[in-house]
Amino acid sequence: MPKSVALAISDGIPLLEVAAPCEIFGTKRRGLADSWYDFTVCGSHTAQIGGWFQAGRARPLSALAEADTVIVPACRSVVDGPSKELVDAVRAAHAAGARIVSICTGAFVLAAAGLLRGRRATTHWMHTDLLAARHPEVQVDRDVLYVDEGDVLTSAGKAAGLDLCLHIVRLDYGAAVANGLARILVMPPHRDGGQAQFVAPAAPRGQSAALGELLHWATARLDEPLTVPDLARHARMSTRTLNRRFTAATGMTPLQWLLSQRIYHAQQLLETTDHSIEQIAAQTGMGTATTLRRHFNRTVGVPPDTYRRTFRAGVLRQGNGVPRQGNGASRPGA
């Protein structure tokens, strides 16, 4: 102790993915540990972060190889891909023994450096398909918050990067220090990496107003035992036509979409109400608590009771003990 952490920056990268590791590793925590991380920023000192912020005293990227842990935040563009200089610097740091950590689309840098070959990895859910297509040698896990492969760790988008940074603190300093830091940051003390990314429900892509109206009609009736024939009748289509158009518009079958909406509605109710699991099962059209628990656990990765405790704990810390009510609260991103 202290362990050294270096953050790799480049022009045009998002601000939050830079701010999170700066807050976790770059702020001294005297009340939690006698020593903390030796934190440095590496990259061009003229690089603009988030479109306006500049790190004026950054060290060169070659200095990444001197750190015990290297944090690679999101790329400026997954289409253009990372710069050769950054890829080479990350590869050299790993060869020198550094633990390499990516946040969001920083996984594309690690993949380009060859560090994810034959390994499990994740990235933001919007870009998992592209990562898998561009790097077929990577075992892309689309449904988790982060993946710990020992010397290489990857996370999903934005908030999941905070979870991974806190996971690293837990590895280095233990659970008590990590939980104390989580309380300071007003965030859940532990979201397991295997927990599913909380992905917003799919919306139709460029389809007719009739299909959009059908989705609106169905989401207003999730407490009813809707079937595909019910949807087809309302849309005045055959079930075959509905399946074809629905899959083209949302990327899922009608039944898959209905289930995703029921799970999403259950998440909202768990976060914002004190309704029992049985009540939520009825309100989401799941029928029974057993059915809700089975589908929720399979889709989200944790049981509904665990999900509620995790999110309610954060609400109670922020809201002076008064839980939110109603159905209008927004969900945390992945």
C-alpha cells in the first residue's frame, strides 16, 4: 500500500466514465484507510473530456506501464475504434504486470490490444453485438454488470463502472472499507457482477403508427393475461403477420416483448412501492408470486426481494427514510 492506479484518457471520451475512477481512486479516504491509491492520469494534457473538460497535468500514455492498475474509460467512438497509441500503451502496461480495467466501451480498447482473447468480457448493452462481431475471439457476456477475469476486468455502461471500481476497492482493501466508501457515495454497497444490466424496454424502430399504438395499448394492460392472439386481434393482423412485423420492429417476438414489459413494470413497482410480491405479480400479469420470482430471477439475475432491498437501501439513504411512492420514478442505467 498504496497501490498505484493510472487512468488512460484520450480526446473526446465521456466525462462520467472519467469522473467515476477519479472519485473512487483519486480522492484520499483518511477515515476509511490509513493509505489510499497513488492515482495519476495519463494521456494528452490537451485532450477534451466530455466536450469541454481538460486534464492539464496528465502524464504520457507510456507511464501506464508503471501502474499496478490501469483504468480505460469509454471510447470516443466505437465505430472509429481506439487509437493505436492507446492500444499499444495498454498492451505494454498489461505485459508489465498491470491489472487492466475497462469501463463501458473501453472494452474495445482491451479487445484491440488482444487482452480479451478467449476471455469473458462485457460492455454497454448497446454495443455488445458490435464487440462480439468485431472480436469473435471474445466471449461477450451481454447480461452482466461487470466481469472479473483476474488481471483483466470489464464493465457495462456508466453506473456499472462505479460498481466495478467499488469491487476493486473490495478486492484491495476488504469489504468493510468498500462498504464504508459506498455509504459515502450514497450507492448500494455491492451489486454483484453477475446481476443483469438494467436495460430499458425496446421501442419500435421506424414502424407504422398502428404497431406503436399496439405497444401503448398493451403496456396499459400488463395486469391482464394478454396473449399473442389478443395482440393480433387488436392490431387487426394475423398472428403470423404480427410476429413478423413485431420482431422486425423490436428485435423480439411478441411474447418476449410482453415478458420484458412485465419484468420492467415489476422493477418499477419494487423500486417505488411497498406492494407485496403477490400484489406485484397480479399487477404485472404474472399471476402468482412463484411465477414472478422465476421469470424475474432468470431475466434480471437476482430475486425480486433482493432487487427491492438493493434499490430501497439507496432510496432510504437519499430520502431521509421516506421511500418514494408511485410509478413515475426513473430506473438506474446500466
